[in-house]
Amino acid sequence: MYGFLFVYFPLDPVDNTGHLQENLVIPDCPDPCTIDKFIARSNDFKPIPSGAELCNTLPPTIPAKPPLTTTTNYKVFAQRLSDQPIVSSKMGSFWKYNYNAALFQKDGKIGLVVRVQNLKNDSIPFEVGPSHLAVSTITYTNGTISATQTTNQTFTLMEPTEACGTEDPRITYKNGIYYLFYTAYDCNAALLSSAITANPFDSNSWTRFSSIDLPLRSWSKSGAALFASDDNGLTQDYLFWGDSSFPVGGIGIALGQRGKWSWGDTGDYLIKIRNDSFDSNLVESGATPLKLNTGDYLFIYNSARSGNSTVKPGWNLQYNIGYAILAGSDPTQVLQRSDQPIMTPTLDWETGNTTDYLTPNVVFLEGLIPDPNGCKYANLSQLGNDYMNNAECFLGVYGGADSHLGAVQIIVSSNASIPHSSTPSPGTSPMTTTSSGNMQVLSLFTLLITAFFNL
């Protein structure tokens, strides 16, 4: 009779050899654990689809095609909305460090999901405890911006992969659902993770997705999603992910089927680091790509270069913000990329080269929405006459020195021939979230059905 027997050979530290220890009990398979018994107790753990199907499934690929070219030229630049932070421990936040926030709109209100963190010991700089995600609400009127300060109410750490925290949120909105992509940290490795909700202002409303459906590596993070819709005419979903650790040296591309929650890594890159530029050490996704009035997409990315001495042991990087214009017909193709950063740390709380700050020389943006005020309060003088009429403005939040949150306006224009009417152009009108009353009473079942099947 054949069966299964588990034994354990722990390593003896004295003679450095293994010594047989007593047999281990196999759960739900009493001795003798025959093959039939083992198969019966293991059926609940079989992968779906089956192992055979998984082994015969090839990853999605992007067909080889000539690079797209365009005669359209873009101008992109950033204007800080204030020289002072909008969320900070100095302004009353419960958390010492408030940074790397996602930005969203719901029911006419603008909200933030903020990465927050405290020191383990107030007398020891740079040694921090787990990161959490907290909520803030923005007030933005007449070009002036402020925010509520984060409290000790945060997202609950639920998964083993979140044992040492949740980090770096990015939010994408579709059909009444807010999709959160964040980094789970288990104290050893980062893992790109995701969750959904109908109300991101409620920190307890998020439903986690299985991380198995996201591109997995020994280290993975930073997902910015672009979903296919009737409005944008795309036929599949895109996830731009990674921080140059995995995939090595760039931002990767994963593809998903419209209306389904499953992502396959293509092994291709959206952009890579450039050895002779401001993004020579790292490139990492910013917010979800936003559609422009030309039909192309604005994609903000974060970057790093070395060569800056700081008070933080072992840290010599400077983080800057760059941009890429992605083709509207094929967002995997980059039409234009910044030669210089559109934003670099210059203010005291962005350079942060003292022990009062967590990470010196950092500006980092992963929250961006169309500016609800359009370009009404923007200074467009940098555009010039040929670009003035096509200007679009976007509201962003960014982290400074991994310690405080600031606000910025990203201004984009092109020399394209675009017909203009009296109605606001796409990208300058505020995103609206409809049926808010109905969404507030959605059951978890309906929420999941909506997310998976876009009913």
C-alpha cells in the first residue's frame, strides 16, 4: 500500500547535520495517509484553473509593431498651488509622516488616501513603524487648497502580506467602483495588491482582491491601471507596474481582459531608466493615465538619480517627477517623454535634509485628477500663443521628503488642431460619480458583481 509520510530533519547547530525527528501529522489525513485519502483532503486546495491549464497558458504578449509617430507636440509643466504643505504633522496630523497619497472624487467632494507612518521611537530618526493608509478630505475653492489632517483611523491590516504595513496607494475609478492598487509589505518583501470599494471615504469599506491575479515577483509594487471603456475605445485593460527592481530597470506592462479581473504580465516595458538623464536610477508609476483632449494620455511617473549627500545613512538619491504621453490608440506606445523633470525638490520641506524628515530630496506624485476648476486659476504664460487654447489642467498631490503632502497643478497643452466649443473639454471638467445614493446601499455581493462583470 502506498501513502504519504512527512518527516522533519532539523539542522543540528553542533555538527551541522540533519537528525530525524518524529513524523509530522498531515492535517485531515489520519495515519495511514493513503493516496486516495490525500487526494480527497487536497481537492479543496487545487488551483482554479487546474495546474494543467495553468502550465499550458502562455502570458499575454504585445504584438510587434512599428513605433507610432505623431506631428503633435506637447508642453507639460507643473505649478505648486502652495509653498506650504496641505497635510502635515505640523498642521495637526496624528502621524509624523504623511506622504504618497492617492486622489479621488465622490459626490462632489475630493478625497485623499494617504500613506502615514510614525517613528518607532521619537528619539531615533529614520527608524519607522508600519505604514498605514488614512483618509483626508480636500477643500479647493478659488484656486486655494486645504485639507483635513489625518487621524489615527486607518485601513485595517488584514492579510499576512500586510504584516508590516500598506503603502503607496493609487486609485482608478470605473462605473461607480474605486479600484485601489497598493503595496503590501510583509516585513521582508513588497507585493502589489488591490482592493475595491464604492466609498473610499470609509476606511473600513475596502474588499481585498486576491494578489494572485496581479503580476507577482519576489518584489512587486506600484500599479497604475487604465481600464477599457466605451468612452476611450480601448479593448483591453492596462496595468503599468513596477519600480525598476521588478521588472528590472523600468515600468512593466500587464494586460487584462475588459470586464474581468485577471492580469497577465507581458514582459514588456512602458519606459526604462535612462543612464544620462534625471531618471537614471529608477522609474516608477505615478497616477492612472488621464485622457487628453487630443485622445492621447498623460502619464506621470516618478524617478530617481543618485549623487546627493544627505544626513540619512546610506541615502544619496534625489526623486523627481517626469511625464510621458501615451498614444490614445495604443497606450503601450510612448509618443513623447520629458527630457527634464517637471518637478524637483526645491522647498525646504521637499529637500528635507535634516533628521526632522524621513527621506531627503524627494517629490513623489501618485494622485492626479482633472482640475475641477479647469485652468481658471492657472498661469498659462509658459505655453505661448500657439498652445494657449488647448490647455488642460490637472490637480495633483505629492509627497515632500516622505514627510508632508503638497498640492500641484499639472498643465498640459499641444499644438494639435482641436475644435473648441463653449462646453468644457474632456480633461478640464470634474469627474462626476453618478448614482451615489444607490452606491451607498450596495451590498457586498452587488459590489463584487459590478466590479467583476461591469453590470
